[in-house]
Amino acid sequence: MTQPPGHQSHLSIVIPAFNEQGNLGELYAVLVPVLTAVSLPWEIIFSDDGSRDGTWEEITELHRLDSRVRGVRLSRNFGHQYALMAGLAHARGDVVISMDADLQHPPAMIPDLVEQWRQGYRIVHTRRTDPPHISRFKKWSSDLFYTIFTLLSGVPMESGMADFRLLDRQVLDEILRFREDGLFLRGIVQWVGYECTTLPYRCQERFSGTSKYTLRKMISLAWAGITSFSVIPLRLGIYIGIVTSILAFTEMAYAIFMRLFTTTVVPGWASGIAVISFLFGILFILLGLIGEYVGRILIEVRRRPRFLVSERLGMRDEG
Ligand code: UDP
Ligand code: MG
């Protein structure tokens, strides 16, 4: 927030959208009076994540009516985190707020976020206070994920953290330097530090359409989050290895003892097969886990661009 005197700060609102045609008009209509009340020059950046409905046409229409609405269109569906990153990369504001396109993140809270920024906070997180319409499964899976994530990564994160947040330009510039695949912005924003605060918000009902986060996308985000922040799953292999080695060694000692000092024939077949299949099972899990991390290294060293832009509205070629 250290700006030269006389510098007028700008506000950017970044909104990723995947098949959200039915929401953008309403979102724009709700945002305009709120943003006007903040009394900072503003822009809205819609990041179209390869939508197959009329989302891009809607953005084009809004841009035609109001040049403060800008758009970036990805060449296909890259996923929420990348669409968000694409929008953030195109934002020009000194202060940037990201939010969902479906009006679940209340625009009325924007002045509160900006107020915290004016107080000197460079990151303003938000945390969902669960309303009754959030499904029990969503709440339970979110609690479980954040507990495991915090445990494995050492990066403290509370359940209900959303990608509805404010970032100061300095923080955003740092975050844009993160080039990793398996992007998990929520974790990165926690990791970077800086003066931050958290505001609670009441999650609204989706205005139109259905959730674009399928269970598959949710699991893949959770997995990306854990594997990009922790190698503890790999270390787990060592612990499992130690425990199974002790068990195998005990079994061996027992077999030798029986052979040397008793006349009992060790009934070997069933227990032998059981131990072997158990150990093979564990071995394959560990191999799979190592494969997963090696695969990520491969993706990382290729240094492919994380998303491709097919069109831009109201901006130079950047990002
Ligand atoms: N989204 C996206 N790409 C995707 C999935 C979702 O850009 O592949 C956007 C979506 O349009 C919305 C935000 O990410 O603005 C959050 O998605 P959604 O509301 O479907 O998730 P939920 O609120 O159900 O977790
Ligand atoms: Mg939503």
C-alpha cells in the first residue's frame, strides 16, 4: 500500500466463470452499485474457463455496454484454479478481489474487504459460516480435507476458506511468480504470509445453474493441494516399511524357532500367502504414490504454460 502521493488506487474484481451464462448479468447488476459505493476506480475481469454455453457472448455484451468490464477467454476448460490465476494475471488494480460467478460470495461484503485493506491488511481472507443449505457432505468433506491438509503441510487452514478474498498488489505480484502445476491458491495464499485478516461471510444460494465442481474436480483439487504442499505421504512409506519389516522379521524368527526346537511342522502355506499378498499390496500402493510424485516432477520440468488464452476483451496481450 506504499504508493506515491497523489496515486489513485484501482480496484479489480476477478471472476472465474464456467458455464455461468445465467449469472453474469445479475452479478454485474449487483456489483455496480456496490463498487460505486467503494469510490475507487474499478474494473471487473471475467475469466471464461472454456464455457460451452453463452458465457463468453454474455461477457462480450457486458463489455460493449460498459468498458470497465473486461474478459479473458481460456482455450478450453482448465479448471477453476487456473481460470482464477488467468484472471488475476490480467488484473491491473492495486487491490484485487476474487469471487465466484454464482453470487454465492456476497458482493455486499466488498466494501468491508476494502476497508480492511485500508486499515493496512494486505490479504483479507473470508471464511464461510455454514448456512442450512450447504449439504452435510460438503461440510463434512471440507472439514476432513482441511484437517488432513493442515496436519500434512503444516500450513494452518480452517474449514470453509474460500477463493473469495482480497489481495494487495504486492502480494498478488508475488503469487503470480508461483509457476507450479497442481495449483492450490488457497494454500499458497496462506503460505506467503504478510499481514492478513479473515472476515466471516454467509454463503448464499447459487443464483442460477448448478455447481460446476463435480466430485471428481473436488477430489483432484484436494489431491493437488496435499501433494503440492507435503511429501509426508512419501515418508509414510518408510513408516509402513519399518512396521511390516518388524512383522516379517518376527514371523521369520518364529518359523526358524519352530523348525529347530519343535517337531511341529510349520503350517506355512496359508500364512505365507497372506503375508506375501499383504506386503505386495503395500508395495504397490507405495509404488503408485512414488509414481504420482515422479509424474508431477515430469509435468513440472516440462514448463508448459498453465493455461492458454484464446481471446481477450478490453486488454492488451498480457499474462
Ligand atoms: N469454475 C471454473 N471452472 C471450473 C469449475 C468452476 O471457472 O472448471 C468456476 C465457477 O464458474 C464458479 C466458481 O468456479 O464461478 C466456483 O464453482 P462452483 O460455484 O460450481 O463451485 P461450488 O460453489 O459448488 O463449490
Ligand atoms: Mg458456487
